[in-house]
Amino acid sequence: MRPLRATVSRSALRHNLATLRACAPKSRVMAVVKANGYGHGLLRATRGLAASDGFAVLAMSEALELRAAGYRQRILLLEGVFEAGELAAAATHDLTLVVHHEAQLRMLEEARLPAAVAVFAKLNSGMNRLGFAPECYAAAVARLTACRNVSGVTLMSHFAEADAADGVVRPLAVFQRATATLPHPVSLANSAALLRHPETHGDWVRPGIALYGASPFAGECARDFGLRPVMTLQSAIIARQTLQAGEGVGYGQSFVAERATRVGIVACGYADGYPRHAPTGTPVIVDGVLSRTLGRVSMDMMAVDLGAIDTADVGSPVELWGENLAVDAVAEAAGTIGYELLCALAPRVPVQEIE
Ligand SMILES: *Cc1c(COP(=O)(O)O)cnc(C)c1O
């Protein structure tokens, strides 16, 4: 069998959830499990996060999958419904809807539903993606509060720069001004705000990436926040080469050896979700030793330096990221963020859930 596989640790998910809870002890936790649980698998993620107070997803289909699996906690549709036809299912299955736009508000006002739904009314506090403008917000909340199809309103916004030291100051001021007279519960914080800006915690925090043991902060390691990596991507050396000085490896021969170099070929490529843009020097662990990639990542394989690793041979284990190598470090070398690497894990990679 091809040696590439990923493991997903339930105990790491539980640990990270407990760690984040301790960080925001007065808030309820809405675990964000969109994008297939950040690449971990929706139900694999929720099994580890079963103690959360709610789950946030994007698509109705994901929400229904969670209800079908028996989850009774709050389920939030992060972009609300995309068409009026979805409202009845939302009401039947007790889903909570983000309402971010006049058209969604009107759909709710005009619907005939089997039950009222809870909503998160979204304010645009400066991100300029979704949400009511500050000057329209109180009126939108008033209409939602008065709407017979709405059972309760939570005030919500999302930060564009919560990973920056002073990144929540301005949007928080916008939020406080727009909601000063409103008595409803509040939900603002993503992982970065949860970890670094306690003034944003409110009634519901909405962590995503931190639950999976990766960092929302560029250049900072999730371990420093007491978080444990959930996904480990591992493979093995399937061939060995010795390059002579002047010889290259892989497409484009972008790495050329300056001296005789032992090279391992690893069964993992960009079709597995490994970033093709990871340059020579991207960290990788071979037979328990930190090493580096060499040359271009191809579709199914990549090359690694065996130079300093005397024990390495065909069959030696390789860790691409996870338990012993932060996905954040690999992402940084590849010019991206851990989020993207985790979400991009390809369906062809077998995933094993471990304790
Ligand atoms: C994805 C998302 C989150 C989680 O963000 P992280 O940075 O992964 O913690 C929170 N809130 C909203 C609205 C989101 O879309």
C-alpha cells in the first residue's frame, strides 16, 4: 500500500477545545468545522469536539449531516441561507442562521415556517465582506427581533486583523457604537481574537484553526499557546538516489547538488495536498530527524535531503507535518498559512482517526 496517510487525533481535539475554553471561561464555544472540518473530516472533527456548545458550518448539507449524526447542540450556518427554499429545512432542523444582508432579512420576513429560527445578525465592522453597515444595523436587528420567524437574535461581527496586536481596536469600537443600545448576546472572536483579545470574548467565541492545533498568527507556533497538532501527515521513502555534484533532481532541476548528495524520494506530492510552491529547504522530518525538501514538488512525489541521516533508507518514515513538525512551519516556508495546507488535504489520502 502507498505509505502516505494522515492521522487525526481525537484527544488533541478534546485538549484544544478545553484549552480554548479555559482561555474564554465565560463564553460558549461555537466550534468552526467548515471546509470539511478544516480538512480533518467533518465528523472526525465533531467527534473530537463533541463537548462544544455549537458547531459552525457553511452549507446546509453539512448542518443536516451533523443533525443526522445525532448532534443536538447549536448549529450555525456561517453565511445563512442562500435561497428562501432553505429556510424550511433550517427551521425543521433547528439551525441558527447568520443574517448578513437585506435580501436574507426579507426572505425571513416573508417566509411561512414550521418553527421560528435563531439568528446571528452580522455587522460589517470593517472587513467589508458580509454584514449590515453600522448605520443600518440597529434597524436590521429591530426588524429581526420583531419578525415572527425569529426566535432570538445574537449580535455578530468578524475581525479582519485579529492576528495583529491592535487589530481589534477599530472594529470593536465600530461594533460597540452600533450596538450600544442593544441587549442581545454577542459573538465576535475567531481563534486569534480568542487567544489574544479577551475584550472580544462575549457570549459565543468562534474558534476554528486553533482547535486543530495550528496557529492563527504568522510566525508563531500553536504549541506556545498550549495547543496540540491534530493532523499528522506521514509517508515513507520509496526510493533513494545519489546525486553527483552538478546533478539535479525533479522537474525543472531546480535543485542542483553542489557535492555528492543522498536524496530520498517520498510518496507525497501536490495531488495529495502538499504545497507545490514549497521551495527547496522546506522542513520535513525523515526517520525522526529534521531535514529539508529538495527541488520541485511533483504530483505524487517529492525529494528530501538524506545527507545527515545515516539511518535513512527505503522504508524510512517521513513526517510532512503534524506531531513533530508544525504545519505552520511548513506553511511559512511555502509562503502560505497552515489553514490552507490543512484544508487542502486531498481526498485520496487515507485518514485514520486515532485516540
Ligand atoms: C472561519 C470563521 C471563523 C474561524 O476562524 P479561525 O481563524 O479559523 O479561528 C470564525 N468566524 C467566522 C465568521 C468564520 O468564517
